[in-house]
Amino acid sequence: MPSPSRFVRRMAIFVRDDDGGWHRDDERHDNVLVDTSAVPALLAEHGVQARTVASFGTEELPTGLRAIIGRKRSAPDSG
């Protein structure tokens, strides 16, 4: 079900059980794609200082993907 603003992945995941055996689990991830350049301003309206990045430290994301890193600003002192 591809579309310009949606990315759907279906995966088979193998999980180890407590007894050492394995079982299969099927997962579906529905991702909504957004223009990440607009996210920092949206979050700023809610007291979050954010930026978009292409990596986590030295770990580069695949081409075209971005991460949002943000921090909630502390409330000013009322005194």
C-alpha cells in the first residue's frame, strides 16, 4: 500500500523463549512520512527545542531519512 506519505513494512521476527527455543512473531509497522523540516517549529510551540539530524553520533541514517532530537525546555522560575 505505498503512497508518498506512508511506508508499510511487514516483518518476521524470531524471538528466543526462556527455555532457549525460538518462536516466530509477525509484525507490521505503519509509518507516516512527514516533512521533517517543519517538525522543530511545531515542537517549539510546545516548549521543545528540536533539530533534525542525519545521524546518531557516528551512525549515519540511510539516505533520505532524518531523526529528530529534542529536549523539553525547563519552565522559567516563578519567583
